[in-house]
Amino acid sequence: MSRKSLGIRVVVFLCLAMLMATGMSFAEEQSWDNIIAKAKEEGVVVTYGTSSRLGKVAPLMEELFGIEIQHAKMSDMEITERLVREKEAGIVAVDFIMAEDILGVAGQLLPYGYVESFVPDMYTDKISAAYLDPFVFLVQPRTIVYNTEANDECPITNLWQLTTPEWRGRVMMRDPEITSTNISFLAEIVARPDEMAAAYKDFFGEEIQLTTENAGWEFVKRLAQNKVVALGSDDDVAEAVGSRGQTNPPVGFATVGKVRLNIEENLVLGVAENIQPINGYHYPAYGLIVTDSPNPNAAKLLVRTLCTDEGMQAWTQDWGNFSTNPDNSYASDNPLGGLDVWSSLTWPLTLEATAQYSRDVLDFWIIHRQ
């Protein structure tokens, strides 16, 4: 084993060990009469989050408990930087965060005690254990999308097609250098070499000839070299792929919710299904309480509200947004179905793959992109 390989394994082990050592706050006894009474005394919960929709929960919290939500939308990087900077300055100004950066949350914020995972006890038996620690309240799939005006069906049936000359310069995605979940997806691909090798043989009809360590790395290299167009947002991807009047449109990776732009902006966007070895990925939105926050009970009450159907309506009434509580509803006209369907069509982003490969994958991507 090389020193680099050993070092990576040590980092992953330490990351996972530290995460387990944080403990699970939902194992503690919870007196909700007491929590609600104290939350009402606090009167406010201050939140940082990657989505403005968190602020839309404010009317419900005000109506049910008389508690105000003060929300600031910011990127994952900004959330992490502010929490660390404020903590180092002895300031705790926020109570709750919504974050999507797997490595930032599970590799830094949780293990080093900046945040805590809390799950209301009435939901620990309902929500899958995979979403309990760290607590995930929302799941969103990002998948291949295509132009339905130019194509009767998705022109992509296998991920390896994206590396071929036919699709050179015609694959759109949110820039991996600024999108941690896309890097985590590439890390997940690297972690699944056997599946990528089988998909290669299925498409090309022959065994893969490697110039890298395995078929996962080979895919990342060839994709990067095939002039992928890196854009700033999923909206940009949706517009590039789904605009009308194109004779030879690109394909792209975008969140399923962008299909709503067919109505709002007259796009013709479709979502792929049955792509080998996978359509895309689904990524978590963590809901975590800041350690030593000024309003911890109001934060706990917000977490409980986000476990309810009414509390999740800001997300789940829209396509491609699924509560981790299986009792909660989702938009009935969601493309292809609910979380159970999308969980089978897309890979989860795992902490293990992200921790082990993401930093190297990012460097590798930058080196080979054209």
C-alpha cells in the first residue's frame, strides 16, 4: 500500500470515527411540553441555509408556536466559514443550519462540535436510519435531462456515451469546482469501478482498456476531456438543454425540480430513466442545531416542524423535493414518482466515498478538463 493510499484511509477512518463519537442527540429523553414552553420564551430561531425556502416555514412557526424565524441564505462554504469564524471569536449568533455539503458537515462541522444532530423522538422509528445521523430532512435527485422537442426519448442510455465524440462539448453541468455535490457524485463513480466497467462493456461491447487506476477514474478523466460545459447553476443547465428551437441540443445534469421551468419559462425539459449504470444521484439537505446556540429549544421545534407534512410544503409541493419522513406527501405529478423510485434510479452520495476521493477527484478533474 502506498503512503498516499494509507494516508487517505487514515483520514477516512478518523473522519468516520470522529463522526460516530459526536453521539446522537435523539437518544436523549425529550420532554416536549418543556421544550415548547422554553422555545416560546426564546421567541426566535436564527437560521443559515442554502435555500430561501427555509424562510417560508416562518408563517407556520409563528402560527403554531409564536416563534419568529430569522433566515439568511448563503452557500455551504459561507455557512462553514461563518460558523468557524464566529466560534473562534466566541460568538454564537445562529441556532440552526440547512446545509448540503457532505464533507463539510460530516467531516468538519459535526466532528469538531460546531453543530449537533437532533431528531425528535416521535420520528426516529419512522425515518430511515440512513437519514438520522447526521439528520437529513430533505432529499433531492440530480439526473440527466434532455430536450423533449428534439428527442422522442432520452438520447442517452449509458453514462459512457457522455465521453464519446458525439457528445463532445454537448454535456452541461453545474461547475464541479463550485458544486460540492457534483464532486461527491464523481467520487461516488470512482468508488464503484466494477459497475462502471460493466456499463462500459455493455455500451462498447468490449472490456475497458485503462489508462488510470480503475474504470471510475477512467470515466472521470474521459468526461473531463470531452469538453464538458461547466455552468453556474441548475437553471443555466435547464435553459441550455431545454430551450425550444434547437436541432442538436445538449444534455445535462440538473435537479429534477427544474422541470417546473417547462411551465414557468416554456422550456421542453425531460428527465432520463433507465440509464446504465445509473441516472444520476440524490443528495441530502442536513438540518442541524448549532452547538451552544442562543435559542436551542426553538431550534429543536423547527426540526420537529421540518419532520411534518405541513412544515415541508415549501419544498415538497414542488417537483424533485422529498421529505425523509415517508408519511409526508410530495407533488403528485413528480416526474417518475417519489423518493422510493428516485432512490432506485440514482445513487446516494456516501460519506465514505466523499471523504476518501473528493479532494483527489477535484484535482484530477481540474488537470484533465479541456
